[in-house]
Amino acid sequence: MARAATTSDPFNAVAEPRRRQILTFLAGNEHDVTEIVVAVGLDQPSVSKHLGVLRRVGLVRVRRNGRHRLYRTNAQALKPMHDWTESFERFWHHQLQSVKERAERTQAKIDRSGPSRP
């Protein structure tokens, strides 16, 4: 089966780590390209290319403010990804619960053995 183009599928678009980094940065507020460049440490043409991909799949919105273009994450477009990953949350919860229980058992053993002597 052929893989969907990066520019047509949000899941493929976010497979690229730098795009996820940009989305995370934009999640808090809207920013212009210069601010994004500084935040993610890429050159301006690369950031613009990534923003273009994210815009085409609908994960980023842009608005003009004078000569500036301000970008922000489109949270509504991320909802299908959230819903899909949420189906795996029970696995993460189970694993975290196991780690917690193991840590508690280890701490209980330490507490029972009393203070160590040099």
C-alpha cells in the first residue's frame, strides 16, 4: 500500500520531528516566522517549508497582521490524532502503574531494613 503524501495527511506531516517541535511551540500562542526560527533553531527557509506543509494539512493557521504573518496551531485539526492516541492510554497507564508499584515495593524493603551502617 502506498504511503500518503506528507502534504495530504496530518499523521505523515507530524511524523517529522521538526514539525512537531513547531506545533508545540505554536500551541501556546501565535508567532511570526522570525520567532519560530529562533525557537526551533532552523533557518528561515526550512521553517517556511515546514509551515507550508503544516498549513496544507490544516494543522497550522495563519493570519496577516500588517506585513507580518502570525501562525498558530489549529487544535481542532489535531483532535483526530489525539482521539487515536487516546485509545492507547490504557497501555501507558498500566505501565506507569507497574513502575509505581515496583518503586513502592523497593521503598518498603528499604524502610524495613532500617538505616544502613557504614
